[in-house]
Amino acid sequence: MMKFLCAASLVSLAVGSPVRLPSLPRRAVDQLDQAAFEEAQQPDTTATKAFAGTLIKTADNRCLFVDELSGDFRANLTPIQIADCGSTKGQEWDIITNGKHIDVANSMLIVNTETNACVNFDPRRAARNQALLFSCGGRADGGGDVTDSQLFPFNGGAGPLSFSPENDSNTCLTVSEDIIDAAPCQAGDLRQLFTFGDALSLDPEPTTTVVQTTSARATTSQEATSTLSSQEATTTTTSQETTATPAITSSPATGGIPNPTEAVPVSGAGDVLQPSAVAEAHERDDSATRAFSSVSIQAPDGRCLFIDPTAGDFRENLIPVSLVRCAGTPNEKFDIITAGEHNDAKDSALIVSSLMNGCISFDGRRDPGDTVTIFSCGGRADGDGETNSGQLVPFTGGKQLTLAPVSEQNATCIVPGDDRLDSAPCASDELQIFKILT
């Protein structure tokens, strides 16, 4: 009776109080049927793992976890919950790229290390109950083979990346308070970006191939990759001052959001990307002088600049320049161009996306909050422009940048906003100085 009264008091307090209480544990069963659980959730000992025993972190640095008793007697239909990293059991995950339940290239299964169940998206279920763990292969008893409701696009690396199930490519797993929900994919939505890394245990059970076991920054692709900066031919490489090596390097990392090579939905006007128009609008200037190639640029608040190629129009113009936790993805890489087809000004530079060749641009005619975007270098949407002063910023060498568009004569500067670059009056302080991470 006393336990009942205490529980009732908690419920009454949670309903009546304006203070939000911590979520109570979600439990659906008191114990598992061990025999049924072991049949349904058999580990795939032949699997190839890109990561083993890794954490999956949200943009606000919390971790995904599973309570094995929050589903049914087989540990199916368990919700994917979110808590402080290291605060609960069930926070370790295996990222499987080949095995009994996956036969699709450039895809992954997201498997909880504790229960061996797979992240599964089922649009037939009620809202807030569509992204759950289920037996890998899609059959409750563990007898399934491969199901696209458990496959997610993956090209290696630690992210940040979105989880969009292959049975509904327009839906993304999304943070919703303390659980993972599903929502329409939205470019630049940090609730839909996740990273792998910082495993709690460094000794996963042996499998056929374990590519990685830990560290979101030490990303190893299953396919051999080459260093972008050494491949790119530049007219002149400017010698730079020697400084302490920052935590993030310019070594190419895989993951992030790929640059599409076929027609896909985009966020801006035009609805669908047109690859031929993109190629025309963002032709790479191979004759350019690059002071730096394929480097990350860190904002004063510690976040890195990030380009989502699908967040603009059909030409990949008008893409917002997002700010994300630094992870070294290709979306965070930029070339610093000091001379070339679109820069004929001394002591100035273009900041060009290494991924899709667009320039960071300022246009004061656009709505507040949307004045800084990626646009065709030269300032014409079709790529025919020459030099645009709204894309030039002062640069005389070194590894620090003040993004003060030449067009604004030091009156307006590009600065960090909430989740993207914005503009504000220039100020002589460190809050407007960006760093080049080499």
C-alpha cells in the first residue's frame, strides 16, 4: 500500500507541478523470456563492423540507449531513449556493414550491443512509436533475413550523419526530448544529426572484420581513401606560420552528407537537384592559387562550418552555412583561394567548399538571418560570374580569418548565429575571428 501511495504521489506531482521532472524509466515487462530472447536476438558472429561497442551521440552531446525491459518478452519493440553519456546501461552500439542481415552496399545496421536488436523504422505504428529496436532481419522470432526498414545509408566514418531508413528516404530519425522519434528530413536540423565515437568498452567481441572500436575523430573508411590536399594541384601554396596542432585536422574524413550526383529532393526553390545545372554553376577552378586545401574552419564558439549540398536550390545555390560540432567530415572542408578566375583582388581570399565548389557569399539584400549562403563563385547563379566582392574577405596569410566581405568595407562581418553563419556589425574582438584548422 505504501509503494502505491508513493507512486500516486509522484504522478500527482508530475501533473500538477510546473517543474519538469526527470522521465521515469520506461518498462513494459518485468523480465525477459530468456529462451525466446536468445532465439530472437542472436548475435551475427560473421558480421563486418565499421564500429563496435561505440556510443551514438546527439548534437547536444547526449547518448542513445536501450532498456532491454522496455519492450516485449523478447526485447523487441524497445524504444530508443536518450540520456547523459555513461549514465545508463545499453549505450553501446555496433555499426554493421555486411552480414546475415545486410546485403546492400553503402548501408548499415545499427545494432544495440547489449540486446543484439536492430534499429527499425515502421511507419505503420503510431507517432512517437515508429523508431524502435526489433530482431535483425525483421521477424520477431529472429528468423528474418534482410529488411530495408533496418538499413540506413552509410559510407563510412563517424559523422555527423543523419539516419534515414531505406524504406522511407524522406524520413529521418529525430531527437524528441528523451526519445528517438521519426520526422520528415530537414536539412540543417541538428536534432537529426548523430556521431559515433568514444566507446565505453574497447574490447568488443571478435568478428570477421572490426574497422573501428572507438573515437569519433579517428575515422577509418572500409575503402581506401587518399588525402585530398595532396591530390589537388595548386598554382602556389603559401607558406604558413607554425602553430600548435589543433584537435581537428585537415585529413579527409568520411561520413556527413554526400554531394549528390543524381536528381534528389532539395530544400530550396526548384524542389529537385539538377546535376547538369550544378556542374555548370560550380565548376572547380583548377588554375586557382590555394593557400589552404581541404581544411576545416572553426568559428569563435568552437563549432565548425558545415555545408549540406541538399539544403539549397536545384543548382546547389543559397545553401546556408551551418555550424556543427567539429568532426572532420567532407562537408566541413574548404579551400582558401587567393587568386584565380573569381578572385582578382590583392590580399583577399575566397572561402570555397571543397565538397561542392561553391563560395561563402554575403548578400545584404536578403532577409535577416539569411544573408550568408553558399553561392556560385563569381556571383552569378549559372556560374558565369567573374569576381564578386561579397565573396571576398581580407587575407594576408596565417591561420586566422575575419570574415569581413570586401563589399561592406569593414562595416558588416560574417559571424556565428544559432545554427548557421549570420552577419552583424564588425567589432574588433575575438568573437569574430575564425580559425583555419590544418
